[in-house]
Amino acid sequence: MSSITVFGAGSWGTALSIVLADNGHDVLLWGRSEAAAEEINDRHTNGKYLPGISLPETLEATTDLEKAAAHGEILLLVVPTKAMRDVLKELNTLLDRPVLMVHASKGIEPDTYLRVSQIIEEEISPEKRRAVVVLSGPSHAEEVSLRQPTTVTSSSLDTEAAEEVQDLFMNQHFRVYTNPDLTGVEIGGSLKNIIALGAGMTSGLGYGDNAKAALMTRGLAEIARLGMKLGANPLTFAGLSGLGDLIVTCTSVHSRNWRAGNMIGKGKSINEVLDEMGMVVEGIRTTKAAYQLAGREGVEMPITKGLYDVLFNEKPPHEAVEELMGRVKKREVEDLKLGETDPLNRLEP
């Protein structure tokens, strides 16, 4: 049994806490809301984020960051990307020992273009972390909390740490694979939120399955182009944290990015969407970061650019679609030679 603190009492943090508690670990869930912590401790529910779900009675919650930092030999970070750096700064002042840092958040920081693992490495002193691991893949919190079959990926530059996290989470409902490609896993998990926004937007505009299939396929191509430019393994994007995560986020009513895009496609502004949803929509922030990063790296990402224009330049969604469809003609792929190791790198924009 391990002592684990989960930071972030939203739907995903709570769902992962259920998995860990089911596996017999000593789990403490940290969040900022006193009312939510009392509800978890007294009624074993988190009605705002997982309505109708009964939480394990062994799961405890707190709003005391010092207590949370002291509790775990393993710290699981599930806070929104925009809050990650502030939480880490506080944790770094409280930690007095090396811990295993795991994160399950998906996003890229605008302006710095850093992935979450890189933010952790910047903010947590080396002597206070054993390793950094990411847990990512096609996984809606609502289904995980119902103990429905789910598969995800554990990735780290430290193979033993990735396998340790694999062992922590594995059970008959929650299957974990390992993948050493930390860059690819984080890029795939982050950028699929952009494409999910676009998928929701096409539905909001009244387009059908043809448009969704085109968007997902070409979206995966540009995710792979940027990922490989940053050193990722192309095969990662055909796996759980690439294609798998893209499918689940672009096709499910559980996806907040899809829902946000759908409302924008129907004519609502970003502020109206965020006010109505009352939750963080990572894809909006990640669109800005990916657009900036693609410019820096010289990678063409037309879908990302189109969404950036809709979200930040007030371009009407239907005009962005018309521009994408009216671009100069392209080959889908260049001629491939047998045994080529980077076929995805030859997908034209």
C-alpha cells in the first residue's frame, strides 16, 4: 500500500482517487473548496463534478496544502494547467523529502510552450522529486468513476517510475500501458483538445460525419508533425495518447472541449461558453500555445491556425472552415519507401 496525495478535486482527480482507493492505497484528495471537502468526507460524494457517484469510504479530502504535501510519498497532480505552476511553487516550499511526481493534466503553457512535466521540473527542486511521470490516454472521468473498462499510458524518462505508476493504478477496470516517449504522450494528450474543439464546432455548424472524420484525420496529422519536430516517436500518435485520446475527446458528450466547440459553432462567444460551462476548457488555452509553438518551430498547422483565428481573432467559424477547404491542393502523403521509420513525418499539411 502506498500513501498518495491527489491534488485537484475536480472530476478527473476524484475519478483517479477512486481507482487508487479501490486498489487499497491510502489516498488523500486535496482541493480548494471547504464545502467539497466536507461533502467527500461526510457523505462520500462529489456532487458538483461526479453526480450520482458513491466514493470509497476510505477516501479522505482536505483543503490544507501543508497536510496534503506531508501525506504522500507519491503526489498526483490533476489541477488545470493554468494553475499548475502556482500549486507547484507552494509545494516546493513545503516538501522536505524526495517524492514521485505524477501528473494527469493535459495542456501546454502559453508563452513558455512548456509541457506539464517541464513545468514540474522547473518548479520542484531536483532533490525533492524522485522522478516525473505522466498518466494520459482516452479516459472520461464519468466512465472511470463507474468502473467501466479504460486503458491509459504511463510515461516517464525513468522506466522504473513509469512501471511503478502502472502498478499503482492497474486493476480489472483500469488497464495501464507504459511508453518511454514522454514528449509524444504529453503532446498527443494536449493537442487533441484543440481538435476536439474543432469537432464540436463542426457539429454546432450543422456539419455531419464527413466533416468530423476529415477534421480528426487531418488533425492527427498536424499533431504528429509538431510532435515529431519536438522529438516525439511517430508511433506514439497511433497509440492511446494519440489516436485513442483523439477519438474519445472528439466523439463523446462527456468531452468539455467538444461541448465548448459545439456552443461556439452555434454562435456563442468564448466568455458565454466558459460562464455557462463553469469548468476549465483546456483546449482554448492550448490552442494559443500550440499556434505560437508551431510558428516558432516552423510547422504548418492549418486546423490549429483556423481555430486560433476563431477563438482569438473573432473570425466566424464558417469562414475558418471555408479557408481550410479552399487551400491549395496537396498530396495526402508523399511516396513512401519500404522500411521508412518516420512515415507520419511525411504527412503534408
